[in-house]
Amino acid sequence: MKQLIDKLRTEHSLTREEYKALLSGRTEELEQYARELARQVTVLNFGTDIYIRGLIEFTNICKRDCYYCGLRRSNTLCKRYRLTDEEILACCENGYHLGFRTFVLQGGEDGGFTDDELCNVVKEIKKRYPDCAVTLSVGERPREIYQQYFDAGADRYLLRHETADEEHYGKLHPAGVSLQERKQCLWDLKEIGFQVGTGFMVGSPYQTVETLCSDLLFIEELKPQMIGIGPFIPHKDTPFGNEPAGALDLTLFLIALLRLAHPFALLPATTAVGTLAEGGRELAILSGANVVMPNLSPNMHRKDYSLYDNKLSDGAEAAEARDALDARLARIGYQTVTARGDYQEV
Ligand code: SAH
């Protein structure tokens, strides 16, 4: 099995059978081996620098009804909010002074925040902070709209595929949406010229070794610049409220495999992995992650962007606490950097 890890490290690709063997035959020793190798590859390519992204959760209004997500439209207990353009720009100003050079505007699929308005906000951010990258993460849109975002100056786009297995996709989402459409969005985004991020939840209900193999193979095919994975965590007011959370060890193993397959990708240590376990984010970094995305949203709304229960938004998750984050990273020998952190192969 260690030979398969070595092969992934040198060839950056495995067959479905090989991925399957790794995932179903995983032992603690194999996990340690993969994680240590992934850590070494990351240090070789990025040193001990950790890129930071200021996350602005600008609307939690969503027309979609994904079974796992606390922002789903059927969740009437969710207190909805939408930031104004001025509020978003104020988050950026605050973030710029804290040393952020990437702003990630994430939100639900909120028809009330028009595409024109979003384009104008992007233009204004790029005008005020020409040295910053803007990342959007607002779900599925027609290709023309993605093109408008790009022309307005957006540099990157995050859209997790969630699962690359058609049948599994159907168990996580209501009828009327499809994996094929979501994948098409990713291909469109790539063709337009965005740096693209995709990913999936670890341990989502009905996930199997086979569906995970499909995820790893799809990511090999797409070759995204960024890959975000984190454990599924139940939200009590969703149909999956009583499902178990994803496991930390599997999450770390998958981060390691993704790092070995994608040596130059930007891999965040996600909020979900930090929420699942104390020190989870540090473990993710020691398994190959090299990005953290602290929360820059206005304090009064942070609790309302509740994708899952107990989602962290303070302490080292909060952008204003960059010192606290740096102190935690220093303990494991890493440091945040102010650079934009674009994808590059060296
Ligand atoms: N509307 C945007 C942003 C979604 S929120 C979009 O569709 O891309 C960002 C990510 O949070 C999702 O892609 C999903 O993978 C993750 N997420 C949602 N609910 C979750 C849960 N219960 N546990 C863990 N991650 C979750």
C-alpha cells in the first residue's frame, strides 16, 4: 500500500482500483505515511507559508434546498440577512488593514442580490485594492453571468462539486438539480479563465469508498487550482440533522492524497475541520493544507451564516484575530503571509 502512496507522489494519478485499495485498506500507519509525505511535498513547494483569505459571507438567503445545508430555503428558523454594498466594502477595508490580499465573497443563491450589483461590488473592490484578488462563491449561474463576473475583475471562483457520483448527488439534493449541471459550471468557469476551486464534504450521508474514488478521479480530471474539503457536520434544522459527522482521520487522509495528486494546489484547512476537532486546522496543515480562510463578515451576522451546527466564527477563525491565528500556527512551525497566493507551478 505504501507503494501506492509513493506512486501517487511521483505520478500524481491513480486508477479507481488503486484509490479504492488505499481507501478501503487504510490503516493508521498508512495514514501517517501519507500525511507525512504530503506535509513534505507542501513544505517543498510552499515552505511553511500559509496563505490567508478574508471570507465575507455576504448573504445567507438561498433559493436552493440542499439537504445538508443550514441555509436551505426550507429552513424557516434561519435568520436571513444580506449585506449592502457599503457593508461589503467596509469588510474589505477592515481586511486590507489586517493584511488580507484576497477577499472571498460567498453567499447563498440569492436572487435579491442581482448580478449587476455583484459585478459593481467586484469592480469597486478591484478599483480600491488593485493588489488584491477577488474570489466569488455564489453557486451555479449561466455561463454568461460567470463571464460578466470575470469581466468585472473577479479572479477566482469556488464551487464544490459536493459529490462526483450521480446517484449520491441525488441523495444530497432535491429533484431538479444535477451533478452534470454543476460539473458544467466548473468547466465553464475554467474555460473563462478563473482560478477554480472545487471539493466535497467528507462523510456526507450515503458517501461510500466508491463515491470518494469518483471524487478523487473527477478532481484529477478537472485539475482545479484550489480544492476545499472538510467534514460534513449536521445542522439540526435540516433533513440530515441526526446524521453523524464526518471523521477527522478520513478527512486528513484525503487532504494528504489530494496534496500528493496536486502538489501545487491551494488546499484550505477549512472551518469545518476546525469545528470538528480542537486543533483540527493545525492537523490539516500538517497533512498538506496551505490556506486558511478567516471570517471577515460583520460580527452581528456571523452566527446567522450557519451552514452546520456550532460553526466556528470567533477565536482564531476571526479575521481580526490574526495574531491568535499566527500564534497557533507558530506552535507548529508555520506562519501566515500577506501575499495574494495565486496558483503557480514552480
Ligand atoms: N452557495 C454556494 C456556497 C455554499 S456554502 C455554493 O453553492 O457553492 C460552501 C460549502 O459549505 C458548500 O459547498 C458545502 O460543501 C459546505 N457545507 C454546506 N453544508 C455543510 C454541512 N452541513 N457540513 C459541512 N459542510 C457544509
